[in-house]
Amino acid sequence: MRSDGTILARGQSDAQDCLLSADEPLAGLHLRCGGQLPGPIAVPELMELVRKARRYGFRLARAVSAHDGGEVVTAWVEAEPRDGGQGCEIRIRNWRSAPQPAEDSTASEARRAATDRHLAELTARLDAGQRILAVETESPELRELAVAMENGIGRLWTDFLPPENVSHHQPLHWRLLDGSRVIVPASSRPFEVRLLPAMQPGFDPAGFELLLLSNVPAPTAATSLEGAALPSNRRGLVGQELAPVLRQPIARIIANAETIRTRMAGPLPDAYAGYASEISSAGQLLLDLLDDLSDLEVVESRDFQTAPDQIDLGEVSRQAAGILNVRAREKTIALIAPEPGETLPAIAEFRRVLQVLLNLIGNAIRYSPEGSQIWIRLEGERANARVVVADEGPGISPEQQARVFDKFERLGRVGDGGSGLGLFISRRLARAMGGDLTVESEPGRGARFILTVPADPDAD
């Protein structure tokens, strides 16, 4: 935008960057943004320009934008300091207003899904037929429900969360169930479910993510610390005590930050939306750290055991790839999973294998270059069954391979959001199932992480 020489409005500010007087349309915009006359300048970009001009002591001019109801206002603004640093004269030129652009429906739905994930009190992974694969919750109120669903892996989720006012015989199409209110045993709070499909355009969903949500806060039990004995196993404090308490408020912070970032509550300058994005990202990193610390306590406990069963590593691999496919597409990375019908029977716990593969594939996506490929391959022999996750990333040196599975080891990386626990936990899980997790790599030639579990001796 350029100045056309015509002054449309003038204003005066003082040494504290308060707007003392202003002509229309500047005065009206200032008031609609929450300001007063006289009062601090309420338009953020105008405030920044005036403040810099006053501090530097010379005239500044640039385009300034602001949200005004359903419109975006853009104007050429000049701020010229008055003698003695007692404020600035503000001149407005070339004022333009235009309707705010319509929000992309795909982006809006993605933001809504991200918010719902943060607020969900129970999550479950479902296969293409809406049958339960894995269940997680941190809510004491829903723990009994989660145990029942875990014991019913392979059954329809509606057997445990019957939808209200639905008389049709199950299974219903997932779009009819998405957003439906459900009955949660032993709870008087209203709940609804969201079904997030793992799919590619033109194909049926390969599975679903089920989120259980309530708009009524969970009841909190008052706990007295007087006379309470200190726990004998203090290692379990984070996962057993702190994580359930911290998870919900952190999730609320993230959800509120996302509301601000996406301007769902109203117009907001880009700088403030950026601050909200940083808050949301920091909150998500904290939630991920809580998850890792909780898993660490589980795998390091003396009585930790897995629940081995007859599973198909091909199905688990396809499920993991489907879950992370959207994240991979954001970096234009191709996930090449086993073809439908490609099977590899094994004896292991389905959800623990899925947890390990999600970690391995997620790491591969994080450290692989854009436009590369990640392969998930099946390899079997008489006694062992293997899933190999291979990428085209920077590779790992022999010295790094010697410590990559150590606790809190990040190989010198900083700022990537990792805790250094994922591979340590994944190897512990693999060994608890009677297998192992190893790596093969050369610098500059990518890496191959190999998950080995016992093969199914009864398979044909």
C-alpha cells in the first residue's frame, strides 16, 4: 500500500502513547477495538508504530492493519514525533476496508479436532469396522469403563458407550455416530463422542480415533494431607499422582490457546495469535512429557507385564501408518505400509506394538527431509516376526547407535520437543514382550529400526 498524499484523519498521542484526540475514521476504530478517548492506543500495530517513532525521535510510516468487526481495515499511517518527545502527530492516508476472508473448512475442522483431542477424557483407537483396538484414560471416573473396554478389545465401541436415542441396530455409519451423545455407566455427566477417521481422499477410513468429551467438569475429590503417610515408592508420583491432576488443566490451557490462535472468539492481531500458538505448543510438549514419564514409571515397575495375544503385525503396521499419515503428508513424506492382505502372525500385545510403531514412525517423520519416503516392512522367520521402519533421514553414527536407546538420550538435539524417553520405553516394551528393538544405520543413509517379537507358532 502506498501513500496517495491525501490526509484522511489526524490524531495526537502523548509521551505515554495514549491517544489524546483523533478524527474519524481513526477515532471510531480506536473505540471499537476497546479504547477510550483519551486513553492508550487500542490498535496494536498503530501502537507499535507510534511507540517506535517516539523512542527513535524521527518520522515513521507504514501500512497498518486491524480487525474491525467482520472487516479487515488497512491504512497508511505516518507517526511524527513532536518536539521534546511529548508524543506524536498521527496522520492517516489511503484507508481501505474489506470483508474478512472465509475460513477454509478443512483447516477449521482440523483445528476443532486438535482442540477436542486436548479436552478428551478418554480416547480409543478403532479399526475400520469401529471395533476397539486400544483405550486410554487419565480420568479416575472413567477408569472402570476403560478397563471394561480393554477387556473387550475386538468388540464394537457402542457395546460400552451406547448412543442416546438411537434405535437402529449397530453398526451405524460413523458419520451418524460422530457427535452423538452417549451413556456413560456410573456417571451423571453428559458425554458425547467424536469419531476422527484416518483416511485418504477417495478411500474409506482405515480406522478411527474415538474421543469422549463432556462440557461439564469432572468432580474433584477433596483430599486432606494431614496425617497422610508419605508414599513408599516416590518414583510413581508423576504418573500415579501428578499426571492425572495436571493433564486436565493443561488441556484446558491448550484448548483456550487454540481458541485464541484460530480467532474463534473474534478478530485478533497476528502477533497475539502467534503468542497463543506458542502457548499451545508449549502445553502440548508438557502433555507429551507427562505421557512419557507415566509410561516410564509403568515399564520400570517391578510387576510390569504385557498381555500377549495372537496378533497380525501387518494390521498393526497399517493402523499405525493410518494414524500418522496426516502428519506425514504435512511434510510431503510418503508412508509405504504393508499392502492390505499382507500378514505376519505374532504373539505380542496389540496396543504395545502399536505404541512402539507410533513412536518409531513419528521419529522417522520428525527427522526425515520433506519429500522423502518411509517404509514399514514385515520380515518373518521360524521363531521371530519383525517390523522394520526405514527412512531417508540423516542416519545415526555408530557412536550414537550405542546410546540411542538410553534414558533421556537426545543425541545432542535441542528444540525438537522430544523428551529422550521414547526409544528407551519402546525397547523396554519390546523386551517385555519377549522381543527386542534394534537399529541399523549409516550417517547420510537413513536408519532402520527393527522391532522383533515372537512369531505365532500356530500360524499356518
